[in-house]
Amino acid sequence: MQVAERLEAGQDIDARDRFGQTALMRSARLGQGAVVELLIRAGAELDVTAKYGLSALMLAVLNQHVAVARALAAAGADLSLRGTGSAGFHGRTAAELAEASGQSELARVLAIGNPR
């Protein structure tokens, strides 16, 4: 069943899987831009976090899905959230994660809050 069909059937848009991730988080991690846009339009919660305090925006950044990261930031994802736990994520914002992974332009955009 496709995401749109699941939403039409009344499935909880922010339901979590066994790893604590929502459909938005999984789609952002995989770089599925069209699905991310659909979930944003349908009202998915942008700032849910799971393991290591990572949000959908952070997962997009870590997996170098720049367009998805920009879409999430433009939709209002919280740019001030900070990762937890693992040394690679602890205390870092999405902008800092982007900078650490060599995505300087995205880091700059996220740091100033101008995603488009």
C-alpha cells in the first residue's frame, strides 16, 4: 500500500516503527523527496526524534539528501534541535552535522535559516 493510500485510509501519519522512526523520518533518510513533500503537506510532525535525538532533517543531512533537507527546513523543521548520545551526533544541530560531513553550502543555509 502506498503512502497516500495509507493516509487516506486513516493511518496515523506520525506512527513510529520498531526503531522509533516515523514515515517522514524514514523517507528523509532514504531521500524520497516526493514522499517527504506529501507527508509535509499532510501535516506530519517535523520535529519527532528517535535514536540519538535525530530528526527527519538531521537524517536527510547525514545521508546527504540536500533537496530533502532544504524542503524540511523550508517547511519549518526546528533548526535548533541537537543530537544526543553518540559522539558523532551529541550536541550537534543539522547545520553542524552538514558542516562535519562536508556539506558546507547546506550548513550555511541551515545556520542562517534560509532553506531555499
